Amino acid sequence: MRESVLERHFVREVKLRGGLAIKLASNIMAGIPDRLVILPIGRVVFVELKTDKGRTSPIQKHVHTMLLDRGCDVQVLYGRTQVDEWLEMI
């Protein structure tokens, strides 16, 4: 599954659960996760979406660590199965 298809599925499913999945542009900051998810319960999550065979780049790993060190919730989801499993938990 292409990452663009995975992303459309993710956004649609987050919206169905009453959340927002805001696209973050890489020109804001190199390595920033793909989506800022805001859930109705006030939970905010940075989500990086990857295909089953996708890999995080060194700059993405660095930014994820910076966010985690500041208490942010960062999720890296690989493929449709992990996306759907995560969506079931929110």
C-alpha cells in the first residue's frame, strides 16, 4: 500500500472517531511527523505514517526523540495493520 493511500485511510478513520489529523509540512521543520492528531478527549499525538517496508530517516528519529524528551506522544505506524490497531485503541 502506498503511503498516500495509507494517509487518506488514516485521516478518514481519525475523523470518524471525532478527531482531527492535521497535516504537518516538512518546511515547518525537517523531520517533523506527518500528522498532528487531536482527539476529542484532549489527547494530542504526533503520528509518523510509513508503509510496511518504510523506514524513518535519521532526522526523523532525531526530531521524534526531541519531542519525546519534551513529553510529547509520538507514534510511528508501519502499514495498514498497525494503523488499524492504533485506531482501535484511541
